[in-house]
Amino acid sequence: TLVFNGIFKLKWPGTESLGTMGFALHVFIGMLVFNFFAELTGKSPNLILSHSNLVTKVVFPLPILAISSVLAAAVNLLIMLFVLVIFTAWIHTINITILQLPFILLALMIFMLGLTLLFSALGVFFRDLKQINTLLTSLLMFLSPVFYPVTSIPEEFRSLYMSNPLAQFMEMTRTALVDGQWISLFDMSKIWLISLLTLVVGWWFFSKVKKGFADVL
């Protein structure tokens, strides 16, 4: 926050009057979404590998591992969200638009369940996936609006930049919690469609390759 707000003089539109605290609020929201993403993508490549004893148990539904992993991470997400809401009420204000948050966060959880299923299945066959994931996750943090506003991206590249689902989740959370604005039905429908498609693809791929888990474990 000090580096980006103090040295680079970056400011989020609409909260300039809050100074560093307003900047910290926006960064907090970005980190809330990103940490949820990073926690699950960091664990998922080893999810099946660390429970290899369950692979041979035909009666055990392996997708439960991904679901329980997402739910466990969601507990941390909700705790941090509670702190975030208190912080927002302290330095800013809370609007009725906060009621959009459950729809945003549920879509985020569905999106992450799809990725967790996908990465956990890939991790069985590609043992170096965790290291690759760590590198890509670090890169993605700076390619998402965690520490800087989307308005700092040149307009000609902004549409491409916002094709990143994480950027959409971060901006929607800021819109609902800080800006006090209603998200358009189109944007909300779009992020839900992305999340559901990710879940369908992740579940399909997991179901397709799980029969081969026992052969490589």
C-alpha cells in the first residue's frame, strides 16, 4: 500500500478523500479475492496425491476432496470478509448494495471449485504442476487489480485485461462494498456463466481421467 499509494501516487476513483486508508481498503478487497484463489490453486495439485489411499476405495467419491477444500478455504474467506466489512464501515460507509456480495462470493466459490477439480486431476499426472502454479500465481497477482485500479491500464488494453475472471471478481466486490453501486444484470450473469462453465469443464475433466489415477499413484 505504501509503495503503490505513496510512491507511485496511484489512487482509486471515488475514495481519494480517504487517502491511504481508502487505498488500503481497495487493496484489502483485492487480497481477499486473490488469497482465496492462491490458497486453492496452491493446494489443489497435491490434493489427490496426498490422499492416494482413497483412490483405491471405489465407494469414496473423490470430488468430495475438492469440495471440502473449497469449503475450508471459504471459512477463511468469510472471516476476512467480516473484518473487511467492519473496516469499511469504520473508514467509509456501508450501503444496501452490500447485499450483492453473497452472489459474487458464491460465484467465486463455484469458479474455484471448477479450477480445484481441474488442477487436482492434472496434478496426478504432472508432478511439477505445483511449482508451475506457484510461479503463475505470483505473476497473476500483478496482472490483476490488487494493488492498482483498472483505470491505470491503457484503455485500448482494458477489455483484454478484464477478461481475467479474478479482475472481475475484485471489481465487482469493490462496486458492491465500496462504491455503493448495483452491478448490471449483464455483468453478474456473465461472471456466473464463467463460473458455471469452469465448474462443468473441471468436473468433466476430473470424471474423465479419475479412472487413471490408480495407475500412476
